[in-house]
Amino acid sequence: MDPSQTLGEVAFSLADLAGTRFPLLEYAPDATILVDAEGKIRLVNAQTERLFGYYREELIGRPIEMLIPARYRGRHVGERKGYYGDPHVRPMGIGMELNGLRKNGSEFPVEISLSPVSTREGTFVSASVRDSTERKTLERQLRELNAALEGANRAKDSFLASMSHELRTPLNAIIGFTGTLLMQLPGPLTAEQERQLEIVQSSARHLLSLINDILDLAKIESGKVELTFEPISAKDVVDAVSSSLAALAAEKQLEFTTHVTVDGEITTDRRALTQILLNLTNNALKYTECGSVRIDVRATSYNEKPAVAFSVSDTGIGIKPDDQERLFKAFEQLDRSNTRRYEGTGLGLYLCRNLAQLLGGELMVTSEFGKGSTFTFTLPRAR
Amino acid sequence: MSRILVVDDNAVNLDLMLYLLRAFGHEADGHADGLAGLHAALRGDFALVLTDILMPGIDGYEFARRFKRESHLSAVPLVAVTALAMSGDRERITEAGFDGYITKPIEPRTFVAQVEAFLGRDGP
């Protein structure tokens, strides 16, 4: 007998296929059962004995329905006859949910694939039977795990929402009453009282921006940022950023200019773009003691597509080459001794880079220590 | 000046808003209890109602539902002043029937102007 021959080539008798004479079948990992047109078992392999707990002598010549629970038997006879009328290959996992019945009366879920087999004695149906207990258990565990993860995600969202609410409530009183005092509504202040209250106010605002940054970050990291891509004018965004920071530049007596040389619109999320530019420009003004800060917007290309480069350059303290990548990590302010002088959350650049990526662009830095830095955000014109 | 009703279960925040509004010459009443606030609002002698959203008992959403079904109050703007400031909150609050939405922490310098804008738009 030549084992390279396939079962379909009408070469074998049942006797050729039985037992160790046909190892491919005998040692197949699935229980394999050949059934004739009357539904009688004509041949089984070793795995069938193991799976159902019968010796093969107890199975041969008996109806196949002995291997399924009584409640399925009536329906099974009908299905079996139907299949014989139109025999075709039916792979695993298709068809009805069925249980197998062991000799000891216990049941287990099975997957069955069917195929017609031609032998010298005629056509039989070969059923390969696999115990799907493990797969079913895995599926159930997977479903439970998914449900638990969804629950955890919901819990995280609602935790973020309560955090935001609970932290803002006391800040409302702090910022509010500091404001009423500074507005001198209850009465006049001495210069020193005013100076101290301004410290309270800026610290409270700092705390608020820290809370906002942390929540933004949590939203970005859980994929919850809602972006609205729409055509916007780069100049409008730069003008808005410029006017909201002009006072800070004037206060530090820095030259602050904008140069927009692109026309037309960019399709992006206005809020995220504004947030990135505000952050970069605010940093530039913060870390520059004298000289200038300028925003340049020019046409460029990114991944061979039309893009716009927003650059924020300063004549500030600059960043050493080794520090330039560290800059974009969360809570890294390069010189810890600087944190009191330059107030910031340490999250700004990390957030900016994350937002830049969400917009499909990229944020880079070039800098010379002691001379200044340029942060460039390259943004594709279309989404 | 106009009578303004402020409802907030947080006594300190209620105090802040009443203080600010009165400092700018408005007549303002406050309630720290949602239900008492609603009853006061339903009596109808206010030109503007400001309410917190998350309150025990009657929250801002329920407040809006019961306030907005009173036809005699249809000309009175209802504004939420709330620390619910995450994305989606504005939409939820607007859908609940509020005419305006101010987030906490309030900026004292702009709060009064924001409130006065509501009075100017819809009130006397």
C-alpha cells in the first residue's frame, strides 16, 4: 500500500484503512469515524477510543447516534440522511452545536468536519471529531476578560471625570476669592498683600493647567481625544496664539513676531493645533530672558505630500544635544533647579508631541546650547 | 438691577458667586439645596437663574427639566455653572435645556461680564 495515495482515489478497501496499516488515519489528532449510508460505524481510529471511552470493537457496526446524547439523536438521523444525499466537504466549526456522549455517560462539546470517502466498498462519510471543551472554555474566558476590560475602561473614564470635577471645585474658590481680593472688591490692598495674592493666583492657575494637562494626557492615552478635521487658516491660528501671548512677551520685553508665508487652508483640528502652538510659544517666551521669539509658518513637504511647517524660534537658554530627546518625555524639565524659576507642568512638550502625532504630523527640535532653540511642527495640509 | 438666583450645593462657591454679583450691583439670592432653589426659581421673580449641575437631591439636569416645562419662565435664561468641564459635558448640558454653560473655576474678572451678557440678551 502506498501511503502517498489520497483517500479520494478509490484505491482502498476498508481493511486497508483500518488500524496501524494506515497510520495517517490511526494516529490522526482528531477522532475519525467512517460511517456508512445506514449510519453504522464502519471504522474508527485510536483517538476515537480515547475521546469516547469505547474500545473499537464496541463501536464497529453500531449506529453513530450512540456517540451523541439522546436528545440530539432524532434530529441527527435526519441531518445524516440529508448529508448522504449531497455529500460534500464540511469544515470544522460550521453546522450545529453538538455534544459528544462518552461511554460513561458524560457529555462534551464537539466540533465536527465531514467529508465523503470513496472505498471499494462504496462511499462513506468520514467524520473528524474534536473535543472543543478547551476552545469553548478559552472563548468564555476571553469574553469574560473583554467584559472586565470594558468595565475597567468605563471605571477609568468615570474616575477621570470625577477627578476633573472634584479638583476644579475647590480651585473655583481659591481662584475666585483670590480674584475678588485682587480686584480689591472687599477693600484696598497693600503692595505686599497684592504681591502675595498674585503668587497665590498664579500657583492656582498653574495647578489648574496641571490638572488640565494630566486629564488631556489621560484622554490621549486612552484614545479618547475627539478631533474635528476641518479647513482652517494657519494665519488665524497664529494670530490667535500671538494675541494671547503678546502680554507675556511685552512683560519680559522680548521682541515677538510672526511671519506667515503660506496661503490657503489646512485641514486639521483647530483646537489641537492651537494647543501645540500655544504651548511651544509659551515655552519659548518662558525660557528666553532677552532677545526675541518668532513664529514662522512656511510651506514644506512631509512624506512627499504638501505640508506646512510651524516653527517657534527663541534666543533663550538652548538645549544640549543629549537632552533634546529627553525633552519630550513626561515630567522632564531639564534642570531640576530651574523648576522654581520656570514654572511649568513638565507635561507640555510630551502632550504636544502626542497631539502632533494624532494630527498626522511631527514635532522636532533643533537647538544650540546657550543660543536658542527652534521647535518645528510639520503638519500635512490634508488629512 | 436684575434679580439673579444662584443654586450651588457648595456653600463656598455659592458665597463666591453671590459676593461677586452683589459687588457689581446685582441683586442676587442663593440656595445651597437644589429643591429649595427650584421652588424659588419656579416662583418666577428672577431675571436669570444660575445653577450647579452635580448636587445631591435634585441635580442640574432635573432642575432644567422641571424649570423648562414652565411656560411662564420661558423668557428666563437658565445657565449652568459647573465643574463638569470635560469634552462632551457642554453638549450634554446644552441638550438638557440650559441656555448657557460656564465652567468652574470661574474667572472673577470675566464671570460678571458673562452673566451680564445673559441678562442683556434675554432679560430686561
